[in-house]
Amino acid sequence: MTYRLNIPTDVFDTYKQLPELARRDLALALIDAQQDPLSYSEPYGQDDGIIRTVAQGHVTAVVLLGHDTATIVRSH
């Protein structure tokens, strides 16, 4: 199952201000995570399967996984 990506407007505004390489790396990390979020992420703190970290190249980001709704929400 492919998860939907939900990026709040304020977080997207921050994304647009990142340098080009960081934007590319973040986009790739999030796209990879959409197909299998648990395999393409690491626990953030205690592994609850919901709050996860994705990383690639120049960026590391915290995401929230909504397994019931099949969504990935990019948080601050």
C-alpha cells in the first residue's frame, strides 16, 4: 500500500526555503517512505511505529505515520 504524503502549509513554506540539494534529498526520502514507511525510516526515540525519522544526504526529518489512514505527515 502506498501512503499519502501530507505536508502542512507552514512546513511546505520551510521546505521551499531549503537549498536545492536539501530539497531534493528530502523529497527522495519522503517518496521512498511512501511505499514502505517502516522500512525506509528509523524510530524517533522509543519505537512506537508512529513517530519516525527519514534521512538522506543533506537532511533528516521527523514524520508521523498514520497507519489507519495510510498517511505520512511531515512535521516540524
